[in-house]
Amino acid sequence: MRETLVVGAGIAGLVVARELVLQGHRVRVLEAEANAGGQLLRKSIAGIPLDAGAEAFATRGGTVRAYLERLGIADRVVASLDAPAWLHARTGTTVPLPAVSLLGIPSAPLAEDVVAVVGRTAAWRGMTDALLPGPVGAKSATLGELVRRRMGDGILERLVAPVVEGIHSKHPDELPVSVAPGLVHHLLRENSLARAVARLRTDAPAGSLVAGLDGGMGMLVDTLLAELDRYGVPIEYGVRVAEVHADRVVLAVDPGASPAGADADELEGDVREGLVVVAAPGLVTPADGRSATRTATHLMTLVIEAGTDAARALAENPRGTGVLVARGTDVTARALTHVSAKWAWVREAAAGREVVRLSYESAPSADSARRDAELLLGVSIPEAAVVAAEATTWLRAGRFEAAPGIPITGEQVSGTGLASVIDHAHRLAEIIGPPASEAAADSSTDPAASTERTAS
């Protein structure tokens, strides 16, 4: 049986590799980096094990929890602090987010906590949502278009955009409406976007919209790696793929191993043959022929020493789970997560220290991150109180339509969010089906069956 080559050992690659081996494939995973997990990387900072990328997953729909149950680790699911995040508004003030909202979309546009963020004029414009027929905006392609049509630019840009950018690192105009499952369905039932939000929040009370894993999301990576090891799936690290084809990959040439004087055009890397599945960004050209886009997200994690005035102030008066930042303010961070307040397991591991993490569009210095944290949290954090500051940069793949021919998975085709990534990888493995020899045996009475398993 020929090998199935999965290119990329991020979550999408690990999931599709596991599902393919369960289908009977002989799988090998090729990973360019020195470790697996992609954006679920885990780091030890000041001796505290922390997620260096995604730290939570959306619970709506149950996709992630169902997969965790299949892996036998659903008992590790933990809820975050049951408290709202705050928002650093354009006015320079920092206020709690509206009590009943979804991705920043308010259930009561004229509520005082909404007015405090967007102003009364924008809040009154948001109230026109109640006067519009339900179908208005229901066919919007993006979340931004939907909110704009129902509630106006003020609520979109001053409230919804900061929340969405803090969660998904993208403006609502760049995200499909499906990022909020059930929202359009309830809009048509309730004839109001605000009432649709209220209905969704009633079905999922505060504190249950996101969850994490005790010990961090890296537990999912560890479990998948253990599964692949149990099934005898080799993972090769530090292997960079230069070209992908449906039946082979060409590895990148190591410049240090090239013969002296060799022409670059004459160099060719090793070829690995097998059914190719791509789970890494940048290796497949979009169907429209344009280059795939990738955007950088820069994270800075700060650890504040136990026993300092700053640590005591942060522990006694946390601003919920963190602070989101509107554009055009005096803060360059896009969001701050108070990690040791948000997750009980981190608070225990931190042993009195406080952990905050800030996200940026451009790489910050440790000192600029410290100053931003002071402004967002309303607490003086002297330089001497910071015992660790560690930067991490992630390249996020822009979504595109892939040309048919090579099976591809990951956020570049599934969209962002762990639920979308896992669901797409799982479905792709089902589409690919068993290896060719088994598929041929299964289709002996139905010649068309094998073609139905072709992945696109």
C-alpha cells in the first residue's frame, strides 16, 4: 500500500492524519517546524506552562467537545471566568462590554452600557433594527454587512469590530455570517437582530460561549500525537516542502548541502511519492490564481511577580477576562487577555504571579506592551515587577477557494476557529475514504463508487 503524505502537523494535519489512518491509510506526516500543533503551541514562561496561541474554543454547535469526547479528554474541558470582558473605547475610557451581547452585537442598543461605548446617536440608529423587516440583511455575505444594515456603522465600528478583531483577528467585513451560527435563523424568526442575539444568549448563558482545557489547549496536541504514535504514524520534523502534486511532494533543497557552483535551476529536492493531503498554508494556489494571503499576529506575554503592588491590584480587581481595544485609541495593542484571571488552572500554576497577554498587528517591545497593559488594566506595572516577557508571532492564512486536484484542509479553506478546522479536516478524511485498494474492492459492484470519494 502506498503512503498517504499529510503536509503540515498543525491541528488540521493531525486530525486528518488520525482520521485517515482509521480509514486504513498508511500515513506519514511532514512538518516544516521543530514541533507539532501549529497555533496550539505551548510554552513555558517563567516556569508556567501556557498556551502560546489559541487558548480556548467556541462551544456553540458542540463540534469541538464531540471530538474531545472521541479522543477521551472531554473531562479536561474547563470554563473560563464567568465575567464579561471590557472594552477600551475610542473615547479613551475603558468600560465593561454590554452584559447581553454576541460578538459585540447588543441585544438592547439603547442600554446604558451600549451607549457608554458607541454614543447615543449610534445607539438610536441601532434601535431602527426593531423597525426593519426580518429579511433585511438576512442574505448578507459577511457579519459586518449584516450588522451595518441592521444597526448602522456606529455600532459596527465602535463595538462589534473591536470584539470580533480581538477574537478572530479580522474585521467583521472579512468574516462570513456563519461565524455566528444560528444568528440569521433567529433574525428571521424574531424579525430583529437584537432579539436574535437575546435568543442565542438565552440558549447559551454567559460563561458557556467559550471553554478551554485544564492544562491548556496544548493537551489536544499531546493527545493527537499520542494517538498517531499508537497507530504507528511517523512525523518528520524540519522537512520543508517546496512543491506539492496529487501523487508526490518535492522537498526544499538545503542550501548548505548544495554542491559548490551548482546552478539553482539545476537543483532538485528529494521526491516523496504517495497520495498528498495539504494541511499547511502557502503550498496550494487559490483557484483564482492570486497569491494566498497571510497576516501576522504578534503576541506578548507578561508575567508580573507575586507579592508586588501590581500583582495584588490585578488579582483583587480584574477587568473581567481581559480588555478589547477599539481602533483609533492611544493603545497599540488590539486586545489584552488577563490569563491568570480567566483560567483557574493558570492561576494555580502561576502561584501568586499574574499573567497577561497582549496581541498586536506589529511586533511590540516588552516595554510598550507593559505600558499598554497599564492603560488597559488601570494598574501601575513598574518595569521591575515584570519577571518575564516573551513574544510569539503567528502567520494566519487568509481563506480562499482551492482549485480541485489536491485535497487541502486547514484555516485557509475551513475558515478560522477550532470548530471549523476540526470539522473540515474530519469531513475531508471521509471524502477521501479508504485507500485505493480497499475502495476498489468496495466498489466492485458499483463502478461509480470510487469516483465519489475524490477530494476537491
